[in-house]
Amino acid sequence: MTTITAKIQIYTSDNQFESLKVTTNAYRKACNWLSKHIFKTKNLNQANINSLYYADLRNQFALKSQMAQSVMKTVIARYKSAKSNGHDWSLIDFKGVPSHAHQANNVNDYIRNDPCFKTSE
């Protein structure tokens, strides 16, 4: 099976961007919350984690069903990847926008001005 990865740029209105920012922040916070629980329990069983944390993810972070499932899969995958790469068991942290981005007027300005997000004209 071949995997193709595409880097795309999304153009949004200010309202759409704010909504996207809220969603991605909720997702990141949910990943960090779940990561702390997995770190403590060392439980990587998806079915078990689902029964223990699904409702909390939906309620505490206002995630839709697919987002809650994605959080669980993402966090489990990061721990399994670290384990298979021989890393010691340690807390995995999901980071947000780089701290220097907050020095811009808003994150949207940072993204719009970051060379990584520029397209050739």
C-alpha cells in the first residue's frame, strides 16, 4: 500500500479561523488530558480506554463522536510509537502553536506570515 501525503493551505474567514482554532485547541487539550491518564495506567487497549474515557472526552472538551475517537487513537498511537522506537515510558505532551506565534496580533497573522504557509504566486 502506498501512502500519499499532501500539504494544503486552507483559506478561512476570521470567523472560520476562530472556530478552527477553538476546535484544534479542544483537541490538543483532550489529547493532553488523555495522555496523562494513559501515562499513569500504561493502558494502551483501545476498547478499555474507550469504555473508561469516551464520555469524559465528549463532555469535558465538547468533542463530537469522531473527534473523541480520534483523540484516543492519536494518543494510543503516539505511546505505541514511542514504545516501539525503544523510548522509556514517559508522559507525551501535545503542543499547540509555537509560543512565538502569540507575539503576533493573533495566530491567524502568524500563520498568514509564516513562510511555511506561503504559496508561490
